[in-house]
Amino acid sequence: MIKSDTGCTISDIFCEFDEEPIGTASLAQVHRARLRESGEEVAVKLQHPSLAEWVPLDLGLTRFALKNIKLFFPNYPMDWLSEEMELSLPLELDFEEEAKNIYRVREHFKAIPNTALVIPKVIWAKKRILVLEYLRGYRIDDLQSLDRAGISRDEVSASLAYIFNEMIFGKNAPLHCDPHHGNLAIRPNKTRARPNFDIILYDHGLYRDIPLTTRRSYAKLWLAVLDGDEERMRMHASQVAGITNEQFPLFASAITGRDFLALKKSVSSSRSDAEKEHIAAAMADGMLSQLVQLLAHVPRIILLILKTNDLTRSLDESLQTSSGPERSFLIMAHYCSRAVYEEEQEVISQNGGPLAPRNFISMTNALFSFYRIKLRLIIYEFYLWISGGSC
């Protein structure tokens, strides 16, 4: 494949090439190698050679199977899944598109100070071959290695929250939609004291752009969730995903991963074993069917945001942090309030500016809300720092 796609043999390009892949997935495998010209150690991502030939057949069979599932099991409409696959798979099979995603996310986070995020740089890309800077680290669930390296799991959790909330709520930010355990690694970084690690993000084939109106409505929805304001939750759930009052309790559980009754108390509290068991029992008792029906009518971008949220929640829980989810929710609140504040600024600038009497109160309220949350986050993180409260 390398010969047919580049006109060169493996030995023409690489002075070292490990035949045993360091990672294998359904679409591709990754090999460690060393460039002959520069001597640089690289990761070579190779698409499985016959994949492109079989994908149209696979998509057709998937479409056929899911339509028939709907005929026999009308409570499980899955057409949306085949539609999403038909959109996503061609993009994931084009490694030149993946390279564009890498360039874009690197450029976006370059402007953000003190981020722990590291993206391997692109050396070169072809449609079926991607050569990247070789970066390695510990798996995020390798807690012993993190502890031995003196890396705080609480700080890793917070850094993940900063990174993915920026992707979801940051203006023009690209969203990585597949942040599972195999697509991240943590490596020590001794060049700075805090954080003393990098978070390496791999596999940039599945990205989406969230429309600005959706970002802002989703931010307002989460602020309502964090405030425990059910009336506002219902209003913004309708705006962001067309959710009815009947559907709302299930949708609220889907976006938060929490029992709806727990949301009425405090979403930032840790999930108890009893709550997890209650959700599992509800799933077995028919809630799964209701959830599938609900998701079939939710905008596709919301489904991908929910997927990203669910995966990052799983990453966070695998870290087994000492401080619980409160800090992560404060970080989310910061990004949500920033998105709302930016919207308010735009509206005010289009309607006479901040000094116009009708705008002054709105601007003051938005400013107060944003800095109130920002100050809470600063105080909370300062407290953790002086108390040494991060594990």
C-alpha cells in the first residue's frame, strides 16, 4: 500500500519500521518508525488496505439491517445510526481530512495559555497514510504509573474538563467526538510545575463543528442544570433539541448521566452506588427503549455532544479522583457563562452599545454572572493548591 500510494518503498522512506503495530483499530493500525531523511521517530497510521472497497457494502448492509430492526422492533428506531455512519465514515477514511483536523485543533489551542493538551504534529499525509510525530504516555486508567510519576489525578481530571469544555463551548472550537481511553495518554512534563503533565490526544478522524446558536443554547441549558432551575432546563432543552415536557426527565438524565431526581438536589455531587443501580434497573425496565426513541429525534450534533460528554465522564470516573465532580462542574459553569456573556456582548453591541440605558442592566447582569462563577472557580482552585488537596 505504501508503494502504491507514495511511489516509494518502506525502506525508501524509513530507516526503521516496526512490523508489529503499536495500536490496531477497525479502520487502521499504527506502527512506530523512523524517517530516513531526518532520523525523526514517527507514528505511521496505515488504513487497512481493502477497507475502502468494502465500506459501501458494509454501509448498505448496515442500512438494510437497521431498517429491518425497525420493522420488527418499532420501539427501537435506529435509522439515525446508519445516517450518521454514512456521513462520518468517508471522512474518517480520508487521512488528509484527519490531518486538516489536526492542524485546526492545534491552531485553536495554541492561543490558550497553560493548556495541558498536546496534539502530535503532522509530518505528511496521504488519503490512506498519515505520518505523525511519535508521542507516548501512560494510559489514563494506569493509575499506578500516574501516581509513581507524581501526576495528580485531580489535576488530570481538571485539565480534561478545561480541554473538552473549550471544544464544546469555545467559539469556533472544533469538537473531537471520540475521546475514549485508547485515544488519550498522559506523559510527565518537567518543564513546568503546574500542571506537570501533558494530555496527548490521538485519532482526529471524527470532528464536528457545533453551530454557534447550538453552543449557546446548550450552555444555557447546562447553567440551568447547575442552578437546579427546572423551568429554565425545560425551556432550553426545547430550544437545543426540541425536547417536550414529557421527554424532558429522560433527556436530562441522558445529558448528565444522573437520575432525574438527583438533578433536583445537586448535579455536582458524586453518583452513589444506589443511584447507579437505580439507573441500571430503569434501563432494564424499559427506559432503554424510550431513550432510543428519544435519540432518534434529537439533532445529530447533539448526539455527538452527548457521546463526547459520556466518554469524558467515563475518563473522569476512571481516574478515581479524591475531590469528586464539583471542580469539573465549576469549570463547565465557567465556560457556559463565558458563552452566554459573549452572546450578550454581541447583542448589546448591535443595539446601541453598553452605555445605552436599555443595555446597561443586561450588560451588568451578564458581567456579574460570568465573574461570579469565574471567582468561585479561582477560589476553589486556590484552596486546592494551598491545601494540597489534589491526589
